Amino acid sequence: MRFMISLIASLIGMTACAQSPLEETVGEDAARIAAIQQRLDAAGAIAGRMRMYVDDELVTDARFVFTDQNVFSVVSADQEVRQSAEAMWWYYPGEHQYRKTARLGPDRPVWLKFLGGMQPFVKATMPFLFRNAPYSLEQTPKSIEPVRWSGHDALRVEVPNERDPQGYWYWYLDMSGRLPLGWEQSSFDKVVRVLYSDIVLDPPLQVAQFDWTPPADAVAYDNDSYQQQVNEVRAGLLAPGVPAPDFTLARYGGGEMSLAQRFQRNKLTLLTFWFYNCASCLDELPYLNELHQKLDGKGFEVIGMNYNDPPRLIDKLYDENGYSMPVAMIDPKNGPDVPGAYKVVMYPTNYLVDSRGQVVKGWLGPPEDLEQLLRDGGFELQ
């Protein structure tokens, strides 16, 4: 059952191949890993428990069941996700709300359904891994050695951590049970550890077990309430004409940066509040950097107001994309509460500030009419 390997790859970073660099380089140990792959490949279903820790804090504890008939369930304390024969269901016990989407279709492999249909779950439980390098044992391992891990005799396989070359990435395989135990990754000052337990191959299952109906007193997920929250946040932004709160923050690359220094030399200054694991933030950065490069030195500047990312992570982002806009580093533990002063609740949040230090406009999300405001301010845009 070839899809099972791909499915487990999405969970633990393992893919099957005819002969990988791993098999070519580790000799006897490769047989143990190949045995795990073969057992998973032959299974008709798999069940188990997944616990994820970030810096030793438990962030998710879920039980999962997957079958070769394209049905599955993943259940944690705060969310249940079930793919039945007819539909995909999400249930939120805390809010006692549910939502339903149509089944994605039989022509897509189950692991693609997992990644596509369950993105909300994956993003919620794996925020530091969603943008990582490919999960694959295709890379030549840096080291392989027997260790004691999480109470088990394990084979530890270290592979290159392409997300953060200064960090590490270990996979742990049970040497006695021939099943995956989990993995651990250190990236940009955070350590993520995932433990798998209670793994059962070919549990007694029937497709009908995955059919699900909401509890009688549950209500449909209220998208309107979320939109209302967004509208309230937008309405709470600083109003045009009010003074933009001054700040002095560490500057990425060295030194300090204050708002007063910047707006006094510019006709207009854009402050964009962002952080690395905010997908919407990253989506708008190329556009904002392009504007910055066109108009820098002509009276307009974009300042990235980065929230709590380590400098090495910004190094990676800037090196990969060639960004040049300056960045002010917001340290929520040791620095001033600049996001609070600017009423930043959701990201990205943007503010345009004039040469007097007053707010021209604030946006929740991309500044859609920014170019028109720049033209109104006398800037020529091609």
C-alpha cells in the first residue's frame, strides 16, 4: 500500500524509495529502516497517538487512525477531524461547534487529502514545521547511532536541518518493534519534539466507524463571529490624524532605530508588523520590499516591525529573497510593548505615517490602497 509511506512521511518525515542514500551508506542499519518501511507499506490501516512538544510545552496530544480506503480521524482535546466516506468533518468541543466540507474525491491519494483537507489542523498543531524543508530520508544522514530515547532502545538518524543549518534534526526508530518513535528538531532557538506511541498496524476497523454526525446540541461553526472579530480589530486601529507612538528598538543588523528618526526624514513611512510564521505577512513582504527599493531615498521608507523572531531566521528570509527594507526587532519579554501601543492584535497590521509623525491610515492585512496614497503624497509610481 504505497500511499501509507507517503502518509507517514507527512507525519514523521519518511518516504519510500528503491534505494535511498540512506540505504547506500549505513549498511546493516538500513535493514532495520527498510523493515519499518515494509511493515508500513503492507499495512491496510494504522492507528496511534501523537504528542508534540515545543520547548518542553505540550502543544498537541492527538490520536489518529488512517486506512487505505481514504477515511481517517485525528482526535485531540480541542479538535476532532474525520474524513468519512461522504464528507470531512471538523468538531470543536470547547465551542461545541462543527463544520462540514465535501469529500475531496477518490482520485487524490489519502496523504494529499491529509495535507490539503486538514491544513487548519496541521497549521494549528505544527506552526514551526509547516514551512520546513521536505520531509524525506532521501538525504544522506549525517550520523546514525543507537541511543536510549523516550524509554526505548532507538536508532537515531541525524539528517541535515535545511531550515536552520545551525540546528539539528533527529529521527528515532524503535530497534525492537521496528516502528517509528518520533523525531526532534532544533531550529532558530526552538526545540520541537514529537512522540509516537500506541502504534497499531491493521487494527480491526470498518469504514462505517468513520461516519459521524454532530452532537444533537452542537451548532454549525459560526464564520460570522470570526468576521465580526476581524471588524472589531480593524475598528480599533489608530485613527488617521493621531500621533503615531514613538519607539526605540534594536535594529536588525545592529544599532537602534526610533520612529522619530525615520518620519522626520521621510514624507511617508510605512510600518508593517509581521513575524515569520505568519503566511499572510510573508505574502506581502515582496511587494512592500519592491516599493521600498523603488522609493527609498525619495522620501518613502518601509520599516518591518518584526515580532520576536531570532535574527538568524530573518537572515535566512532576507538572504533567500534579497530584501533590503530595515527591520525593527520587537522583544515582547524585554522591550516596550510596541504592538500594544499600535493596537496590533492580528498580523499583518500596517500603518502609514507622515512627516509630522501622524497616522495617515492603518490597515489590518495588506495596505490595498497604498499606491494611491503614495501618489496623493507626490510620489511617482510606474
